[in-house]
Amino acid sequence: MDAFDAGASSLLRQPKAVWATAGASVVAFMGIGLVDPILPSIAQGLDATASQVSLLFTSYFLITAIAMLVTGFVSSRIGGRKTLLLGLALVVVFAGLAGTSGSVAELVGFRAGWGLGNALFVSTALAVIVGAAAGGSAAAILLYESALGLGMACGPLLGALLGDASWRYPFFGTAFLMAVGFLCITVFLKEQPRPATKTSLLDPLKALGHKGLASAAASAFFYNYTFFTVLAFTPFVLNMTPYKSGAVFFAWGVLLAVFSVLVAPRLQERFGSLKVLGGSLVLLAVDVLVLGYGDHTTAIVCTILSGAFIGVNNTVYTELALGVSDAPRPVASAGYNFVRWFAAAAAPYFAPKIEEWTDIHIPFVVAAVTALLGALVVVVRRNALTHEAAELESKHATEDSVAVFAN
């Protein structure tokens, strides 16, 4: 039985603290895609343009990127449990405030606060799950990846169900669910031991001095531009009702979850991580190009299909980022995420702007090019991405503390 099968067999035998944290993680990841099906409704309700509404993603991920330099600093000083609760509390407050917004500017500002809370939570959740889980880190990572996929799938569905009545309700619903998560973690999760060494604000940046980690971050930067062009711009292209748009992105999220948790590890075992990643990025580039130039039905199919490639990429990038350097996993993850989340902030802003400057097809051409650039980095920097990885694999396999990779 390999590590993946061992993790799967231990998945359900977990203490309440793990289930509480994993449940809150589902809701946290739901917040990423929650606004997808209601973007057109928000634009209509607040009399805003597509590029203005897309700033909901930009502010969210820009703050998330910057916060990656802060989360390790905070959690290594106040502990994982308090960091989780602080993050949840911020999400509850700012998600609730987002539902009361009277303008796009207010909503964008509240989403920024929401992004800070989410960064504090998701950057700490995996380490907490691993520390409290039964069955070793394999089962814990599998559970966390499952929570991520489920959240990404259910976010658009919740947004559609609540957003059909009003675009404000999904924000209130998220605030309520995160409040429930706050209570569950308060009751079931005990404080975990703090790291022996405190993390400084500059440690993640110093970790990027490693050529392998810098290469993984650069490739992921280009990939994330493609990823979030699909997530943030496609709803305007599809121009569907919240229910229909929610159904499309629910199917997209299901594929993301299945390919991330079940398919990617098998492909890696058979073909190797770099070949799988390079091939998946090329296929994603083809998919988004067809999405941009196809008819409405083709666009729907390609949107859903992109979830499979994104799921594979997320898993492989996680392992590359956490295993290619000798930096502690939380520090390596923070530096890596600091770089890649800037692309997640840029894509939602530039995609509608590019459409305004050119036409509706060109944003997808740009997204296809960035996916190919991500693959090119993998090919050109393959030696840096594999150097030392074999030596470090054994060391990392025995570590009980791992960092988050928030897709």
C-alpha cells in the first residue's frame, strides 16, 4: 500500500478537532468562488462595469499575497489555534459587511479585509490539521485537499442558490457559516505547540533565493493568471443566470477536486511530476483558447473541462513548492504563495480591461500564452526544479508540519 492509499484509508478516522478545522476550511475555500455566479448580478445591482466588479478578486488576492509574509510571523508567536480564530473572526466581520455594501468601492474594500482573514486561516489550517490528525501526514494532506476541492465546488453553488434572491445573501451566508466554524474550532481544537523558531517577516523572501523554489513560483505565477482568468472573467462571457452559472462552476469544481485528489497522484507516479505539469499546462492553454473562440456551448464545456487541468496543476505545484528547497515548509509555502497570488490579483483586473481595449477573445489568448509560459519555465528550469529534490524527499516525508497551498 502506497502513501496515498494509506492516507485514504485513514481519512475518516479523525478526531473532532480535525473535522472542525477541515469543515471551516471548506467554507474558507468556498469564499474564493462564491461570487462567480453573481458577478453579473452585482454589476447590475451596483450599476458597475465588469472591470469594476472584477476588482472583488483583485483586492481579495492582493491582500492575500501580501499577508503571506505576515501569517507565519503571527502564527509562530500566538499559536495556530489563535491564528485560525483571528482569521475566522475577520472573515465573519468583513463578509457580513460586504453584504451591506452600497457601492462597488465599499464591496471591494470589504473583500480586501475578507482576504486578510482568509489568508490567516488557510495558511495555518493545514499545519493544524497535520498536527491533530490521526494516521500521519498523508491522511491529513488528503483530507485538506478534499476540503479544498469541496469548497471550490460548493462556493459557486452556494453563490447561485442564495444569489438568485439577492446578490447580498451569499455574503451573509458565508459570514454565518464561518461563525459556525469559529464556534466549532473554539470548542473542539486545543492549542498546538508553537514552532521552536519564530518566523520573521523576511524569511519567505529569503527562501525565494533558492533557484528551485523561485522557478516553481515563477511558473505558478503564469499559471495562476490563466486560472483566475477562467474563474473571474468567464462568468461575464457565459452571461448566464446565477443558477446556470453556479451549476457550470460546480461541475468545474467537482472535476478540480477529483483530479487534484485522485488523478494527479496516479499520473505523477506513472509519468513524473514535471512531465505531468508541463503536459497539463499545455492542455490548459489549448482549452482556454478554444473557450475564447468557441460558441456558447463550447465555452461551457471548456470551462468545466479546465477544472481537470487546474486540479492536476494545483497538486503538482504544491509538491514542487514544498519539496524543492531545504527551507521549512511553512516558510517555503509563504514565499511561493506570495509570488503566485499576485497573478491571481492581476488576472481579474486585466482580463476585462483587455476586452475593453480589444475584443472578447483576446483575454483568453493572453491566458493561453501565460499557461504556455508556465510550461516553458518548467522545461527551461527543470534542472533547478529537480535538483536536491530526491535528497529532500525523505526528509520532508517525515515532517509533521506542512504549509498551506491555497488554490
